[in-house]
Amino acid sequence: MERKIWLDARNNLNSEFVITANQIACFNGVLFSLATFSENTVQFSERMQISVFLQSLDELSEFSQIENKQVMIISNDPAVLNEAKSQGYPTGYYIYIVDQKTMDMSHEIGIHHHLVIAEFKDPTNIPLELIIAKLQSTDVDVLKHVVSSEEAKISFDVMEIGSEGVLLTTDRIEAMFDFKNQFEHKEKQSVEIVNAKVTNIEHIGQGYRSCIDTTNLLTEQEAMIIGSTSSGGLLVCSETHYLPYMDLRPFRVNAGAVHSYVWCPEDTTSYLTDLKVGSQVMVVDIEGNTRTVSVGRVKTEIRPLLLIEAEYENKKINTIVQDDWHIRIFNGKKEPQSATTFKVGDEILAYVCETGRHVGIKIEETIEEK
């Protein structure tokens, strides 16, 4: 789902803000007042939904002279919205929620329009959850009024599905670039997963290994990419597969030796020793689809270790994991296989890329890692 991220330009006559929103790809709408709409001359991208907030039937009458039926009419007055609908405009209900009555109005009136923009008196997200629940089986989008990208992120996580969008009010250009950094290119990403060939298996004795415990529940088809070099790594499974002697840990990946890279969002890497509570790492499924999860804990202990080396199109990678049968890695058939059962010549799922990292960021340099 593409989130609606709108700029609130009702009280801001500075065209720089509108121009900036038009240039930042994650912004796809602007809400004007009648005054700021009249003052604006920006040539908008086709992705932008232009809307205008009208407070009275008189304002609607004045605006109707423009005869632009592509503009969405937003109002807190149901009479304005009903008249705008009769004239062929798309409509949205704006409501300031302060109590039970106004919360009920948000969905009782909002259900008759294209969207609801909800502004809240109190910082709790409970009313937003209730509005989403009431409208989730309809075609009505719910946008929350926010003042920061952090507040928007929380809104998108409410009740798992989140609000369909947000309306940002700000007097800081920097806040708009915070949205760019937070939400641009955050759509579902994928990486290319290949079948590499195991070239060496070696028991290398004791060492420190880390488990990555996330704040999410991982699936049986998900793993983390773990490798000793920046050339790539193997898909080490989540602990979602049956074990006869212990309970499942669906939040965990028993990742590997502490020196290892784990792949993170935006094609970055972190050493396992760099991870801490709140760090973000990437999980990937057997088809290469990725998502971002947060770290809740990193558990490091001394364990026997197993080196698995593999090769794909003359590129060599290796991963060191705990030397135990309960560690699973996806094999070439996209099935979880106990790490200790791999043999030379077996196929194993891998991610392979060009070498070169500096503090986890991809760079172009001459480098050899062994």
C-alpha cells in the first residue's frame, strides 16, 4: 500500500515548502486553504493530489468559479462536503477529535467521503485505532495530522495496518527532508538470492557467536543474510522450525560468529558486535523479498563454530555459524537444512554482491577479503 503523505499548506504562504514537497517523491498531496491555493502557481507532478480546505458554503461558491473538479474538497462542515459532492468534487472530512462524540463523528460522517483527516487533542493513538477499525472494511482512507516523521511512522504502525496516510504541518523545511529520509524507497524491496555451491566445511573450534532477537515474529521462510566478508553471505534461518529438544524462538536468528556482517536496510551492513537494542536489520525470505525489523536483544556466548564456504560464479563467500544441528540454513531447494549436514558440492542459498564496505556502507575500492 502506498501511503498518502500530504503537506499542510493552509497557513503557509511560502511557496518554497510546496515546491519542496513537489520535489520529494514520498509526498503525494498538498492541502491548501482558499487563500494559499489562489496564491500558488506551482506546476505539480501528476502524483500529487491537490486539495483545498473550505470552511463555508460561501468559500465553496467562490472556489467553484475555478471549475477544477480534480481538486479534492476538504472541510469540517458536512454541508460544504455534501454540496461539493453534488457538484462532482471528490471530498474529505476533517475532524478535530477531543472526545467520544467527535471520535464517533469521524467515522459516521467520514464514511460518506473519500477520506477522513483526523487531528487529535491528546497524544494517545487509541482513538486512531478505533477509527481505523471502524473504516477498515470501507474504501475510506484515514489520514492523521502529524508534526514529525517520527509521529508519522508510529501512525503507520498502529494496529499493524496503520493509517493510510498523514498530513504534515510544519514550519521547518528540514522536517520535510526527515520524511524523505524516513519514507522514500521504503516500499517493499527485494534482493537477488542465488544457489551457491558449498566448497568447504570445517569445524574450527570455540568462539563467540551472537543470536539476534528481534521485536518481530519471523516466518518459516525468512532468514538473515550473514557473511564473513562484504562479498555476501548465506541465508541463516529464523528459529521457526521444529526442534525436538527446545521451544521455537520465532523472534530469533542464531546468526553466527561475532565478526560477521549482517545485512541491514538500504544495502548497508553491520557487524554483529555493533548491534544493540533498537538497531534495524533486514530479514529476507526465500524469494528475496525483504523487510526491516528492530533488534530487541543481542545474546552472545561461547560456542563451537562451523565454517561453511561457498562459491557462485567464481565469487567466494563464507559464513561461520554455531556448530550445532539446530542451526538451519536454506539449501538450494529453498528448504531449511541443519548446518552440520551440508557437504561439499551441495547447493545453498546465498546473497552475492560486489566487495567493498566502509562502516557498513557500500563503496568502490580495490579490496580482497580472505
